[in-house]
Amino acid sequence: MEDRVMPPWEEFKALGPSEKARLFQSGDGRVYHALFAQQFGRAFLDALCETATRTRRIAKTKGGRMFLQSLLQDRRAMLYFAQPSTRTFLSFYAACQIVGLHPAEVRDTSTSSELKGESPEDSVRTFSSYFDLIIMRHPEGGFAEKIAWLLSNTEREVPVINAGSGKDQHPTQALLDVYTLQRSFEARGGIEGRTIAFVGDLLRGRTVRSLAQVLTLYPGVRMRFVAPPSLQIGQDILAQLSAAGVEFELTDDFNRVVGEADAIYMTRIQDEWDKPGESRPVDISRFCFTPAHLKVLRPEAILMHPLPRRHEIAVEVDSDPRAMYWRQARNGMWIRVALILNIFAKESEIHQYYADLVR
């Protein structure tokens, strides 16, 4: 990445996400470190979705798959997942394989030198000596940006993708959620003007936080936050929505919102963030999607979930064509392919191959 001056860590840490995002942006507007939902502008999102769609079209043929695997066959990626993950890890792992990146992994820090007392920062800086991309999930909020800041002050800066950071950010989940919304509504006017309902544990759900921020880029979007009072969305997100002029509502009337929404985004209780011995007895039975709700859900609406789920969506709902959560997971792999291609400036090769394919 081009030379630039980064402020000292304490000064950098005090900046807001948008200010931090500007410091990490490449001179050509390209994403280098993918850390915050605030990095993604509307033009970037539209272009990334187009790259994802064209890439999956190319991958339908054997020749296309071989072409994709040639793009980054000289590069290596480290998947450093210090927090349990199935979908996000495998999604990134598969995305790396699609474009020829050679992936390695650390998924259990008890098998690494961290058990000997090495700091996580030193561990990741070591990874940067061997790999050309670091994809990381960490329970500590802000850790991915700390690593990106650290590497920007070394002679071996490599891009960092935040695959989930504490309770605050999950930017690539926001990308796949937007991609799912775009594909669902592209033949019906797009995302603009839609009513999106978020349901469940909104206080600690980093997927909701990231997606709500990204949706401010789509004019006329209305948001409904449906949760028990103790799990309602944080005031920091509401302040950002107000500043962006977004219409939103906080409610616990799930049954009413089901019939109004164009998209319903269900979430599970995030009790992994509870402190040891802490009890959070919250009745969520009124915030579960049942087969009876399918009769109320609008015919053109969609039902989403970042997964994993517990009981908030009945399994009987899975076969309904409006249930998009399994397609969400597949969309996640392709949008992460597109993000990796963007980081390594390979989109032009995708578009040229696609043009030759459809000619």
C-alpha cells in the first residue's frame, strides 16, 4: 500500500470508524484493509456485487474455474480465527480456493505460541512474514483494526480482512447481506425504499450493527428494530441513523412488523457474550418466526438470518421460497471472492473474461 502517515495508536484508537476508514483507504478508492462497514460506499457495493455475480457465472464452466484458480495462485492467505466459527471460516476458506489462494489456518490459539505467552499482536505480525493476506476473527473488539494499524507501521504491510471483531463489527457479513437483498429485489426496483426489520438480540448482534450502517447508503430504506427492551439496538447506531436521515422504529410488536416488512432479519440470542455466572432471563418466544407467520409475510418479502440459528426460525419454514438464509450463506462465499479480488486488483480480469464469455 502507498506510503502514508498513521497517527500514534492512542490517537488512532480515539477516532471514529469513518475517520479510521479514510486513513486505510487506498489512493484509488480501493479497499486494502477491510475493517469497517463504514468503508463501503454505494459505488463500491454496486461494483462488488457485480463482480460477485460475474465470478459465479464464470465458475459454471471447467475452463472458468481454472481461470479463477489462476488469478492468485502465487499468493497465500492466513485464516486466524481466535473465536469459534463455522460458516464464516469455511466461506473464506472456499473463497480462497476459488481464486487460487493457498490458505493456512489457526483456529485454536491453545496450539499456537500464544500458549507460551506470545501476544496475539506478535502472533499476527509473524503471520505477515509468511502470508500475503490475513483474514481474522477475534473476540476483542477493535483487534482487527489494531493489527492493520500495527502492520501499517512495518515494512511488511499485508491486507487484513475483519471476519468478526468483538461485538462491534462484522463488515463482510454486511456485504453478503446486501448482496442477498440486491439479488432478491433486483427485478423489483432494488433495495431503495424497502422496509427492513431486524429481530432478536440487537444489542449484541454485530451483524445487525454492520448491516444497519451499510443500508444508510440506500435512499428511502426504513428500519424496524424488534426486540425485548433489554436487547434493543444500541443508541450509537440510532444516532448514526438519525444523522443519515433514516426512518426507524423501535418496537416489540413482532406480529405487526411481519406483515409490513420487505425483509425480516432474524437473529439468535448472543449469550456467548454473557459474563461467567451472569443470567439474562429474557423471554424471546414472542420473537420467533413460526409457520403461522408465513401466512402474514408478504408474498414478495424475504426472510434472512446470519446463522447459526437456535429456535428463532422454525425448521418447517426452511422450504418456503421466501426463506433466504441458506442462499445467504452461498452468497457470502461469492461476495468474499469479490472482496479478495478487489483487494488484489483483479476485477478487470474478471470483467474481461466475462465479456468474452457472453460475447
